[in-house]
Amino acid sequence: VSPATAVPSAVRGAILAVGGGEDKLGDRVVLKHFVELAGGRDARIVVVPTASRVQDCGAQYEDLFQRLEAGSVRALPVQTRADAARPELLDTLADATGIFMTGGSQLRLGSTLGGTPLARTLRRAHAGGAIVAGTSAGAAFLSEHMIATGDNGAVSRSRGVTLAPGLGLTNRVVIDQHFSQRDRLGRLLAALAYNPFAVGIGVDEDTAAVIGADDVLHVVGSGGVTVVDPGHVNFTSVGRAGRNDPVCVLGLRLHLLVRGTTFNLETREASAGELVALHA
Amino acid sequence: VSPATAVPSAVRGAILAVGGGEDKLGDRVVLKHFVELAGGRDARIVVVPTASRVQDCGAQYEDLFQRLEAGSVRALPVQTRADAARPELLDTLADATGIFMTGGSQLRLGSTLGGTPLARTLRRAHAGGAIVAGTSAGAAFLSEHMIATGDNGAVSRSRGVTLAPGLGLTNRVVIDQHFSQRDRLGRLLAALAYNPFAVGIGVDEDTAAVIGADDVLHVVGSGGVTVVDPGHVNFTSVGRAGRNDPVCVLGLRLHLLVRGTTFNLETREASAGELVALHA
């Protein structure tokens, strides 16, 4: 799996990695932002509730997006690999301007959708310009390498995290969610230490890391996004440490982003952006 | 308060910041290291149990260090500011080769010892070569700026930490303890963001950050030491963020050190040191 090749002349859609727990009753900043990016009253939104075991999870998000006056909304009833090959569902997905994957279990998501026509259609829609969002497990699944399971807590243990292939909309990042709320820095660092080529993105609840086609990440919502850049790591003990030993990683760069600040995944530069202007 | 001026020709003693919960029954690696640095069978160890409300805390450490065959051990019964001016206690302290401050409350420690003859004598002993160790609250108190109280958890909130003057043996670091066990990265980052001149040192339980007279930090014990270097921070929102807003900090450097690795507080370079040699 590698990022889908963009259709010539199409601009790849933005990716919204939501940390879970997005506000659904108040200002709904994160959900509103998704609807707006998808086209607002012209949006054709498709909800993929596959990660969830909650029967009406898809219907709940249909209702939420309708209240936010999205043009059209449809939740796809995809619970099995057979569902993920049903032509009428694929047609709906291919026509979407915004795709939203709910929370639940990223292993359920990966094992149900991986390698199916639906996953291919989703990747193609994204390459053609559709916005793709995921919350909680849905966020973890967006990237090429996803955190499948891991220990919570700040200690980085050498076997404290398990990676699995994700949907592959980008391979530049490894995404973790409920980040501050579940103290997941330790497992994100362990995941990066395995192979320090990707940037670690830890998204707080009620917060989205929005990655544009230009590979600039910005923040929407009430929390923060922790960016861990291992590009300058000059030593890690992860290949040598015993099981459950604390991991040694030297030379990480760390940025705590909030609304208004950005991180360029290409140049790996953080910028205070609007935040300086707002307070100048 | 600034670091005590070294007596001419004397080499300042090492500082051992212990993250609390050091092993007292098994290998006792951290406590043994302290006894050895203090001179082993020639050591004259003084225990300062002021942080603790436990009646026999001093006696317990006397017993621990005697079992480790330290030359002599004495716990000073200092519970009040009046105690901290008793000449016979000051004489004992001035003659120590190793001084150990127990855990408890760093505010109790600071408010009892701050500005007393005992604090001055302790600083002078350190400048003259005595090793000074502190565990838990005792570790927090070692540096010029100490974390007095703060929220646990990974989120860095703009008012999530309160600093207070510490003992002042070094002003190069801000020390936090029980670091991974209580998920204190958030409050350490908030503390650094106030004024990013010092290096943040988060010490895990059963682990010591040992800072030598050469300002090289190394690690002893079973856990890790998290080093946060804000020397390249180019933006922080801490002066502008509202109470309890997440803090933005851009440009931090982060190193997870374990036994065998070092961090030079002068050059701010992390080194895999022995760890490379051990596995070469």
C-alpha cells in the first residue's frame, strides 16, 4: 500500500485527523470545519461507521451533519468485507465530497476494509479531491502506518506499541488520538523509534489535525496537536532494548501546536502563523 | 539566590536527582551509587528528612545507608526553622561528604529551610565537594527554580504549574520527579515555557539523574530521564493563553535517556555514550 496516485489535474483532498470526543452539542467547531471543507450546502458526505459496534453510530453522524446543513449525508452500512464490495455503496462513496470515518476499533476498521474495493474507492476519491476525516480509531486508520494497539502512559517501552498497515492516505505521519487525555506520548515515541522516517502526530480530544494537499498541518478545535519530529534522531536503543525496558531516543524535536499554528510536513518547520498576528 | 560560589580549588559535588520510589530492598542501585560517590566506607552521610511528615523517615534512611556500609550516617532532626539554625546540626552538615534529602513535600522543605543557616551550610558543603542527593520532593528542591505544585497529565496548560525558589545548587535545570509514573510532561513543559532558559529534567522512579561538576548528566537506575531542551524554542503562547488553555510551544528538543547515555548541560548535546560501546 502506498498513497494513491492523484488523478491528473486533481488536487488531493485534505485529511482531518480528529482526536475523538469532538463536541457534538455546542459550537461543534471540528464537525463544522469538516462540513465546510466538504462543500457546506453543496457537500455530499458519506459516513463510514465500520469501526463502531454501536448499531446507530452511522445514523447519529447522519443526524449531526444534517443539523450542520450539509447538502446530503449518507451512512454506509459496511460491517463485513462482503459489504465493502457492494457496488451501490461504492458508487455513493465515489461521488462523495467528504468522507467521515467514525471511532470504534482501528483493528476492526483495518481488518474489515483492508484490501477491499471500498478501501480502493475511498483512496481514489481522496486523490480526486474528497476530504477524508476520521475520529479516534478513524483517525489512526488514515495513514500508511497506524498504531494498532499500545500501552497508555508516558513511559516509552520497547514493545509498548504495535503498528499495522492503515488506509495509506499519507505515509508522512503516524497518528495517535485521545492523545493528552490518555497520555500516549510514550507509545507514539516507541512507534517512531522503530523507523524514524515519519512524523508523529498526537491529536487531543475535540481537536483536528488538518493536513492539506500542500502537506501543511494546521489545528482546529479546543485542544492541542503534539508533533514529534524524529528527523534528527541520532540514536535509539529500540533495536537492542529488552522487552519492557525504557527506550532511549536522542535528538527528537517536539512542537505543541494549538489553533492558529502550523507544521510543514515537507520542510518540518513549525510556525506560530496566525497566533503571532492575532496577538501582534 | 544563585548557585553558591565554589571555594577556591574545591570541585563542586555531584547532584543526584532521584525520581522517588528508589529500590530499598533489592539491588538498591540508586542508593548504592549515592553511597559510593559520597566515599563508601569513608562517607559521612547526613540525611535531611524535613520534607517528610513520617516520624521515622530519617531513621529509616539511616538504617538503609548503614546496611550499605556507609562510613557514618546521621539524620538531622530538622522540622522547624528554629531547628535549621541549631549550631550542632550545622556542624554535622558542614562535615558531610554526602547529603540526602528525603521525599515528602517540597513546599514543606522550601518553607522550612529557605533562607536558614542550614540551607546556607548545605550550599557551602556542596560547593566544597559534598555530594547532594534528593528523592522525590527532595529532588525537586535541588535546583534554583523548583516545581512547587502542578497538574499531572500530558496536556500542557498555561497555569498548570507553580514554580517557587528552590535550594539553588544549579540553575541550569528544572527537575520533575515520579515523571513517567505520574505523566508530568505537561507541567514540565509549562514550567519551561515561562522562561525557556533552563533545561527540563523529568526523572522516573527508581532512577537518578546524576549531574557532575562538569555539568554532564548521566543516568543511574532502572528507568529513564526525559530531557527537554527549550534552547531553540522560537515561539510560546504561554504569555497570552487564557487560564487552562493548552499551551503552544514550538521548537523543543527532546531526549529520552537511559542508563549509559548522557546529556551535556553546557553544550546541550545528548550522547549514546556507553550504550553504543556496550552493543558495538
